[in-house]
Amino acid sequence: MEISKMNSKENFKSLWENYNGEYQSHVITNSTIDSTTELIEESDSKVVYMTDLEKRKQVYGICGECNEPGTGYKWCQPCNAKRFKDNFNNWTSGNKDIDEFIQQSQLNAVHYRNYIEWIPFKNFEDVTYITRGGFGKIYSARWPEGCINFWDIENQKWKRNSNTEVALKSLDNSSCISTEFLNEIKSHLQIYLYDVIQCYGVTQDPNTKDYIMVLEYCKDGNLRNYYMNNKLSFYLKIFRLQQIARGLFDIHNAGRIHKDFHSGNILFNPDPYISDLGMCQPANNEKQSAKQEGIYGVLPYMAPEVLRGYQYTKASDIYSFGIMMNEYISEETPYSNVPHNHALSIKICKGLRPNIFKYTPKLLTDLITKCWDAKAENRLTAKELYQKLVELIEFDDEYDDKIKLNRISEKRSNNIQTHPQAIYTSRLLNFKNLPEPVNSGAIQSTLFSEGFDCQLDESGNIFIP
């Protein structure tokens, strides 16, 4: 009688450890080892493997139901998989492919950030249109039930983050589910780290029947909104850039390329998160021929070799980071006063780059120019970029003071006119006969002779004011 009572659910107790961030918040499984080799080499002491039972017990504690070590913070994959499976008959999206996709995510989840749910549209409140992106519309909404954080073992129910603010991202003409839609969700599940926006699940617009991704909502908007509405020191900007670089490092470590990295896809809440993984693909994916089909992206952030029709690489993401980094420091959108057309793409291939703000510390200037070098092989890796930004944050007191003395970044004039053909959303581009990429020195005379309103900064760099 006493043994039976001790084994009853009423007597289960939480045996989880308090997670302090010293280790990863989830295990590395056999299926992810190959794609995280660089991360493992970089910080092996923080990595916890699925097969290392003792370390799992030490880091996450023990599941109070099965007495096995956890697989993540307050998470037991075998027990939670059974709970999810028992609930499969209680919901359906109406689409077999989506149902199976969601079910697999739930069965395999080793952590609360790498599962998704089917969420009926009626479960959302205060749905409000925000904007249109390159491939669909974005709405904000409130989800009263909220996302799952962990299983509450004492009360035998899911502990949810009630009244979660979410972003609803619809994909145009997705009533017939597309591979691209599922690939974007898959990217979120494979890169379930804190510097990348979390995907909570999938819903469907009851009117258009378009499928909708349910994502983490970032109340401070994108990077452009953030720097326009906040007074930021160079030191804080470097810290934020370090966080963004860490997110890009995470993506590259997962064996993927973002392919659409620009300031509109960096969101703040209040920390920065990388969003819009719609074009994020494996680094060795050669399925699409850019030369034949054109390329999607935002022209000012696209590497010259990509504009010429070559495949995206990790180095092309680094180029985009350099343009974004300079925008954040200078608080000026790149090439805002000229059309984003074939002529601009020619200038970029010939070495045109945005103005570097004259008060930018030299070490930051060096990083920016290294990132946007015309030759992909000369650019930093995401790992090197992240490490150099960490070094700047941890620099000696004298340099730290110099950064702070370089004032709160001067706000640029809000009266700068944006050309009506300056386009900052992703679109299909297909430019022909672009020149071999070179750095700026080779195009100085060309720029002036063709009538661009160009100047030289104190370092001799060409820019459009």
C-alpha cells in the first residue's frame, strides 16, 4: 500500500536543477553532431551530449517521473514525447504533411524551443496588421494560452507562458502548403538558440486559407527602428553587434547560410534576434542556380559575387553583416538616396560602399571593411567576427573610456530623403554582365565621371553622402 502510494502521480516531485547558463540549455543529439562540429571545438566544456548521462544529470537534473537525466532545461524528451503523442488525436491542421511535420517536432524535441504546435486561429486575440514583407504579411497578436515552457510535474500539466505576444507571418498563396514554408519552420527547429527568433507553431487564416507561422514577437521592432528610437553609446552598440554576430555564428555552426541578412531581419526585444529564415539553407545546397533564376534579397546588403549570380556562401552573409554593422554605427540606411537598380549593382561590384561614420573607432572601421571586402576569401568568418567583437567589449579600460568619450552616437538628420526606388524588402533580382568585384580604389574616377554625388571620407573611402 505504501509503495503504491509513493509511486502515484500525486507524489511526483520536481528534481530539475536550476539552470545557470554555464552549459548549453539542451543536449547535442547524434543527428546534430556533424552540423555543430565547429561549435563543439569552440566551447566543448559547455556542450552536453545525449549519451553523457552523468553530465546530463549534473546540468539538468533528473526527471521526477522516469528518474532519468533531463535532455534540456526542465525537459525530459522521452516523457514529453509520450505526452505529445497521447494528444495527437485531439488536433489536426487538416493537412497531412503539416500534421506529420508538427508531430515529428514534438516527438524529437529535447528542449522547449525545438517543438511546434498546431494553434487554431480562433485562439488568438487582438490581431493587428503590422507590415508587409518580401513574401507575405506580418501581424501582431496575443495568445492567451501561450507557449509551453515545461511540464509541471506536481500539478501534472503543461506550464505555459500565458498571454504571449506573438507575430503572425503569413506566406502569400500558401493555402497549398509549400516546401519553402516547411523549410523555414525546419530552419527554426534546427537553429533553436537564443539569438534566433523562436517559432511557436503554425496556424491558418480562416478567410484566405493561407498558412501562418506563429513567431516570437519583438516589441522594439527591427534594427532601424531600434537605433532611430534609442540613444546608444558605441559601447552598447558593440555589445549588441556581438550578440548578433553570435547568432550568425550559431546559424553557420548549424551548417546553414541565412541568405537574406539585413537590418530589417534583426529584431529587438530588447536584445537582438535574427529573424526571417525563409531562405536559410544548408551551406552545401546547390539546388538553385542563381545565374538562371535570379536571386532574392535586398540589394544594398548583397555581396557582389551574389549579385553576379554565384551561390550564397557563409562569406556572403559576412558581407551583409558588414553593411548592417556600418548602418548601425552610422545610423544611415545604405544607398538611401539612389535607385536600387542595375546601375547601383555595377557600382557595388566596382567597389562602392556606404559612408563609414567619421567618429567610428578605428578597430570597428577595420572590422567593417574586412567584412565587406570585394573578395570573399578576405572576409572574416562568423567565428572570427564574434571573437573580435568580444575582444572589443573586454578591451582595457583606456580604450573602453575612449569608446564612451566618442559620445552617444550622434543622431543623423531625419530629413534625409529616401529615393522612391530605394527598396529595403526582399525581391527577385536578375542583373546581367556585372563586372568582377574589386575594392574601392579602382572606381574613384568612374563614380565622379558618371555623376554620382560622391565624396571621400578622411580615410580616402568613397561614399554617397
